Amino acid sequence: MSTLTAVRRESADTKIVYSIGGAVPLGDTITSAILGFKAYNLARMAALGLNVPPAFVLGTGFCAHPEDVMPSCWRDALIKLEDAATLKLGEPRRPLLLSVRSGAPVSMPGMMETLLNIGLTAATLPGFVRQTGSPRLAWDAYRRLIAGFGEVVSGIDARHFEADLDSVRAGEDERSLDFVALREVARRHLQTFEREAKRPFPQDAEQQLVEAIGAVFRSWSSDKAVTYRNLHGLSHDMGTAVTVQRMVFGNAGGLSGAGVGFTRNPSTGAPSPWVDFLFNAQGEDVVSGRRSAQGHDELAAVAPALWAELVEATQTLEKHFGDMQDFEFTIEDGVLFLLQTRNGKRTPSATAQIALDMLDEGLIDVDAARERTRALDAEQLSLDTISAENGAALSPIATAASAATGVVSGEITFDEVSARQRKQKGAQVILVRRDAETRDIAALDLADGLLTQHGARTSHAAVVARQLGKVCLVGCEAMAVDEVARCLVVGGVSYPEGAMLTLDGNNGNIYFGVAIVTKDVPTDLLARLERLRSSA
């Protein structure tokens, strides 16, 4: 059974390095305050027998002084990881590739950074091709590394790398590009990196890891992370841990892919998995908000045995954690790996539904159900809907995937500045963006709704929007955002900033103009709550 082992103790506090993948049980002294919830739950999943790639964790105590995190702090843990993977970082013949992930003691979806494919260099790439038998995977991983490293470590605007990709793919889906095209993308990315960073892309695997760890620790102090903590009243002193983990590849072709899901519907509370999945992709494609993803239907149809295995894993997670979980997974050549789990953000209606259902299923007790629903009332649980008379007269201009239920009408706005100006004048506003990205958190907090051209229901920005109670529609591929002219274009029609839109999160429809909204009171749900509260 894979559990957690202490590798090196800097002191008796949180400045500790741990390795996930040993024989020592998870002890009482090991807490989420030390490891961050992401790594702590990773260790708990491994202890449950779920398939988790080996990793080591740099505790939250290092976050205050990331400049002190030298290779000597984590080299012993890296050796353990290399032994577990039977691969070696920087080895030309059998290279180990790593992900470097953040993780605070409380969930902060998408507010800090992740880096993938660390360890891929000009020297290790040929060995990775021989190891996997896939030139396409190697060049896809390499171009992703250069772009991600450039953005996170060197602060290069992601649009420079998107432009490189667009110039090569010429409108084609990047997942269908062959290794020759991806090699050309990587070549252009190397040039872009050197031009924008004023230095060559680092070709030493250990140097990549050093810089990646430092950048992920520093992301604790990024503007979006600070804003999120301020919005939610979280301490700035907690710090983040950093998890270094063996890469698994959803972009390996064939029966490979990446997904993010909830063990139950986070908008309605319906008791079935709610999953976004992309074949031949990495997890960041789903959560970053820059790509649109599909639901689980394709995965269930193509690989029913894998879908059944995933559903069984979700049941294991709920039984152990006693709550609806938000989880990430990768499938590599038909093998399922669990990469993360945490209590999922949900709407008030879903909060009530899930608590009551879990009580009926015996997953939680009466006291837990009462505590989780204590603050909920009829007003919070009522759902905004478009009135039947008004709905019959409306014609949608487009549809999108709904990440949060409800209805909202508001003026189109494209950034925080204009959103703040219009809100100060008493207007309702809908933030319209090309991508669903968490860097828009300040604007999203001001807005009454979010509409994006790209993104998945489970992207980090959609998760945050749902938590903030915003109506959220994502992945509207029929629309385009003209940031120069400051207008939204749908079906050849331009809607300028300030024009009124209505988002219907109950069915994904987008309307021009203002809808008449009514309240749908969930009488059955309220009756169940009343029985819970009045029971002895």
C-alpha cells in the first residue's frame, strides 16, 4: 500500500520534505497544514489503494523563503522518486519527467501555478522518444514545457506562445497535429522564449526543477492569489506546499486523456459524476480555461471499463472523505491515475441536495447534515428562471456549457476597469472573455455573470464563479471577442460593450436583451430540510 514517508526534517515545524510512496503509514503528526490539502489528500488516496503516481512534497514552511529551497533540501526525496519510477531526472536514455504543483492548506482553485513536463531537454528528448515510442508525445510535451515555463517562470505573456501555435496549426485542432508540426511549434517557442526572456530556454533538467519549484512557491504571492485570499478572508501566512510528482501522460495518443470532475453535480447536487474529459490532452488543457472540453459521454462510450473504474473510484472517495469531491485524473495508455481530490465547491441548492442525499445514503450523520445546511433558507435555495411568457418570445443568439445555474441580465463588459465603473453606477454587468482564466478573479468578483468563448465547466475559473454565486456559461465556440473594437461577435452580428445580454445557466442559452425573471421555489427540497431540522 502506497503511503507517506518522512524523508528529511529541517525542523520540528512545517519546513519538511516528504515522499509519497513508502511503507510507513500516514501518522497523526502529518497534517494538511504541513503538506497542503492537495498533497495531503494525494497521500490519503494512495493509502486507499488508488493509483497515484509517486511524488515528494516540500512543506508549507518553505514558502516564506523560497530562495532557501536549494537542491540539497530535496535531493534525497528525488532519489526515492527516481527509484520508485525506475527513471532518472536528466538521464538521456530513460529520463524522468516531473510535474510541479502548488497546494495550500485550504483549497484555492487555480490561484497558484503548476508546471508540467519538467526534465525534458534537447538531450533527454531522444531518449523519451525511444522510451515511449511516440515522437508526437515527446514534441507535444516539449512545446508545452517551453510555453508553460516561459509563462510561469519568466512571466512571458501566454499570447506569444498561442500565436506560435496558431501560426503552425492554421485552424486545425492542436490534438490532431503530427510530430512534425509540433516540432515546428517547439522550435518557434524556443525562439519566443529567448526573445521575450532575454535568455535561452534552460536545457539542464535540474535547473528546470530548481526554477519551477521557486516559481510555484512565489505564485503564493501573485495578485490573483492575494485577491482570492482577501475575498474569502483567508490568512496570507499559511503558505503553499509544492508537490513534485512523476508525470503521467494523457497526451500519449490512443486510449489516453485527461479529465476533471465532481463526484456529484455541483450545480444541482444530482448524485452522478459530472466530468469534463479530453482525449489526447493534459490536465491543464481542461482546468486552464483556454480549451473547451466535452462531458464524459465520449469516454464512457469509447472505454466503458475505464469509465466504470472511474465511477468506482469516485464512490471510494466519497465514502472516505464524506463529502462531494472535486477530482483530477489522467488516463495513460488505458491506465487510470488519480492526481487530486478535494471537497468540491457547489451552489447553495447543491449543498442542500448533497447533504440530504448523503445522509440518506449513510455517508454522513444527522449532525453533519444539519451543520452543512444550517445557513440555508428559501431565498438562497430558490432558482432564478426566465418566465414562461417571456421565454416563448426570446430566441437565443448562441448556446454554451453551463457551469452554474440561474439567470442574469447585464451589460457586456470586457475587463475589471469597465466592470468597476459600471457597477459604481448601479449597473449589472456580464464579464465576457475569450478564456475562462483565474487571473480575472477581481473582475469576476465585480461581475454578475461570466461568459467565455473557451473553457470547460470544471475549469478553475468556472469553479470560482460557481463558488461566488455567479451565473457562468463557458465554451461558446460560436462567439468571438474583438478586444480592439471592444465588442462581442456572434453569427456575424456585433454586440458592443454596454449592450445587454441575458445568460440562462439553467439551459446554456444566451439572449440579446433583458429577460423577465421569476423565482422557482424548491418545495420538495425545503420540505426535506424541514424534516431534517425538526427531527429529534
